[in-house]
Amino acid sequence: MQGTVDGFSYGLVTPLVAYLMACLGGALGLRCTTRAMLVAHSWRPGWLALGAAAIGSGIWTMHFVAMMGFTVHGAPIHYDKPLTYASLGVAILMVGVGIFIVGYKGASGTALFTGGTLTGLGIASMHYLGMASLQLNGRLEYNTLTVGFSVVIAMAAATAALWAAGQVRGLLWSVGASLVMGLAVTGMHYTGMAAMSVHLHTGAPGTGDSPAALLAPMLIGPLAFLCLAGVVVLFDPLMVMGGPDWTPVEHKPGVPAHAPAPRSGRRPVVRPGRRDLRLEHRTAQNR
């Protein structure tokens, strides 16, 4: 029996909140990636890891906020918690691989294509693994062509976002890129949902908790992390302004610690010392 699916049971509330979560995670992740390209190599892995966690948490939170508005008439929905959290780990891991490639190789050429592809596949893997955690009295089926289109959207969005992060053009540039990334990631989610159909098993319709009541406790941790990452960005002026990081001058043997003073066109004035005065006095006496 074909199930009646409603992806907007709360109207436009869940899509808008989901979009804002995707934008927030994207903005924090892109700023961290930009920051990583401006610091010494010893600090770079930490900033890249923070960026990967921010983007991964943002898209994961976006997915399950959107799923709060997903219902199937006559079929209560439950979620497998290990698979749900595994989808978060896959998102952070795959996004991290792509960000580290671009962070160390630069946002151009093969590195950008490889990093964007892996990041996009991570976004798509998170989505469909999260859908695999969905449990109901029926089975899910997908249209292969629409699924492929959703994966292409994810890879294109990830590549564009990583390219924007590599430009290092300040806060407004990253905000604009995060808005586009959030739109693309949210569009990928609803494109993947459009590819899905539900076939219910025969039996009496059951009752259960609402998706919002089931998912809300799972979202507390990622939301708290995004808030902490936002505090890091807020209190780091170099992150906000996008300026270069200051590094101390390394003193090496044979290299002067200070630059030599510039020479002027006037000849230096040499004052005679005490020995020179005595010599002038003796010369005057012999004359």
C-alpha cells in the first residue's frame, strides 16, 4: 500500500530553520578554513578540524530539523540512534577529508575537484544514511535518477564552497558563500526526499511520538557545538576580518636581526678623539 508522505507538516517552519542551520554550519566552517590558510602549519590542522566539525554538524542538524516535518500518514516513525549518530560521524569525516585536501593543497585544480567531490559525497552519504535510520511499518524506495541528481547538487555545492573558502576575501565573502551553500545543501535534501516513496505493510495503523519529540534530544549536542564554534569566531578578530596572521621573525645565523639603517646623502661627521687632538698640538709646535 502506498503511503501518504508529508514533508512539510509544520509548514515552512522546518525548511527555514533547516536552511539557517545549514548556513550557520557553512559560515563557521568556511571561516575556519579561511583562518587555517592564514596561520602557521602547526595551527592549521586544528582550524581545519574545527571547520570540518562545524560544516558536518551544520548539515546533519539541517537534515534532522527538516525531518521533524516529515510524516507518513498512518505509520509512526522511529529512528535508530546508532545509525543516526553514525551519519553525523560520516559527515564530519568526509567533509574533513575534503577540507584538509584544500587546506594544504590550495583551492585550485585537482585539489579543489577532489576535495569538493569527497565533501559532496560526504553530504550525500550523511543524508541517505540518516534516511536508513528511519524505522516505520513499511519500506522506502528511491528513484535512481533523482538520487543521482541530488548527489550532483551536493558535490557542486561543496566544490563552490571550498573554492570560496580559498579566496580569503573577508567576512562578507564567506557569508555570501555560506548562504549559497546552505541553499544548495537544503535543496539537495529536499531533492533526495522527492526521490523517495513509502510502501506500507498491511496492518492496523499505529501510534507513536511525533518526529519532533524523537529528534529534539538528539539535536542538543550538535547545536551546542555550533554555538561554541560561533563564540570562537566571534572573539577572534582575525577570523572576522580575514586579515593575515602575525608570525615572529625567525633569527638564523648569518642573518641580521634588524634591517640596516638607510643611508642618507650627507657625509658622516667625524669628531676627533683625544689622541687626534694631541697629534694636532705637536704638529703646531713643530712648525
